[in-house]
Amino acid sequence: MLAPHLQNDAAVIGPVAPPAVHIMSWNIRRTIAGTRKNSPDFWPTRRPLVERLLRAEAPTIIGVQEAMLRQADDLTEMLGSDYRRVGRGRRADGRGEGCPVFYDTSRVELTAWSQFALSPTPTVAGSRGWGNMVPRVVVQAKFRTLAGARFGLLNVHLDHLSRRSRRRSADLLASLAQRSPRPAIVMGDFNDVPGSATYRALQGAGLVDTLERARERRGRDVGTYSGYKAPKANDPRIDWMLATPELQVLVAAINSSRFEGRAPSDHEPIQSVIEIP
């Protein structure tokens, strides 16, 4: 049976010992100018909640979505001196929302990384296409564990309005995953639900849902977009973590932790503990 959503600082998964790797994906909700202090969106109020969750979970790698530069800097500070990050903002000048990937250098080594626009011209920073009104990006990182196992990771935020953009982006993601070191993980905010054309396209490319593949499920059986409210089973699950099938998924969870009844973000993090063949 899945546990109720956690209160305060109990970890859903927490630190894991090598050779396992703990991976998290989380839309942390961007900062918005003019947000009132009493709004659940207000970053100075949410920041300590985000830090409490990250300190409890201690992921080896975390990919976030909607991070503004100040927020990415804050996460770098929260995670501590062992962590580094890759990824820029989605605009042509490297500013704006981003999908940075943070990794624990005491556990994994970054061997290469790239950032692509989700557009017909993926190598042109800030480019748009397929119906998305704002630039969308994916960060690709390649890692090696201290034991020498290699794997790839893609962290993405798909468009919230254009179905066509999401579907075409899925094709680009599938192509990048196929060219990535195997095994590979594709994760992020897909703004679509399991069973959608986007989801089926990635399944058709050989990717499997870690929540479905895991030997053990933790946390509540809820969606990933709660809008700061109490999480429910019928909330949309628009954040996914997919993987190539040779990856061993030991544990997977949707983390619906609350702190004195408050949510750190309008999205719930998704987490997996994996073993690299």
C-alpha cells in the first residue's frame, strides 16, 4: 500500500548507497514579478520548503524545470559544495526559464552536456517552432559513475499549449535518447498525460515509465500537478521519468511532501532509484 503524503521532513526515498543512483525531476515553478507575499507562488516563502525537501531526499542527480537564474543559484546553494549544474535559460542570450541539471560530483562524473531548442532548428538557441509560443529546451547530460558505468539523461519542459509541439518534441527526444549513452533517462514536465500521443510516441521509441517499471513504489498514488493544493489521485500526471528498458528501476515515487501544510511547488517531484548495468 502506498503511504499518505508526508508531513514535515521525512524522506520518501532519501540518500542511497552506490552503485544505485537516485534521480529526481521537479518543476519548481518560476518566479513571477509582482507576486504577493501571501501567494503560494511567492519564492522567498517557498525557497526554504524546497531546501527542506532536497536535504531530506539528497538526490544524486536532479533535473528541474521553470528555473530562473536566481532560483538555479539558490538550488546550487541548497545542494551544497559537492554539486555542479549544467544548462542555460531558454532565450537566445541564455537568460529566462531553464531546465538545469544538478549532479553530485562525489557520486557521478559529467562527461559531456548539450542544450537544444525544441524546434525545427534545435541547435539555434532561442528558436521556436511547431506551434510553441515561447522557446522550449531540453538539456542532455552524459554521466559516468565512479564504478565506470555510463548513462545519458535528458531533462525537458514541453509546451503547455501546442499538442503539435509536444508531439514533434517527442520525436526529437526519442532521437536524442537513441544517440545517447545507454541506458538513457528522459524526464521532465511533459504537459501531457500517460496515454497521450506524446507518451505513446516515446513508448514507441522503446522508453518505459519508471513508475510502472519499478520493483517498489513509494509515496502516494497521486498526480504530479496539484496547484499547491492537497494532492489527489485524479490530479494530472504531467511529469514523467522514462528510461530505456535495460535500466533496472529499484524504487520510484511521486513525492507529495508538505511542510506545515504548505507545498514547495505547484508540481510534485518524481523520483527513481536506478541501477546502471
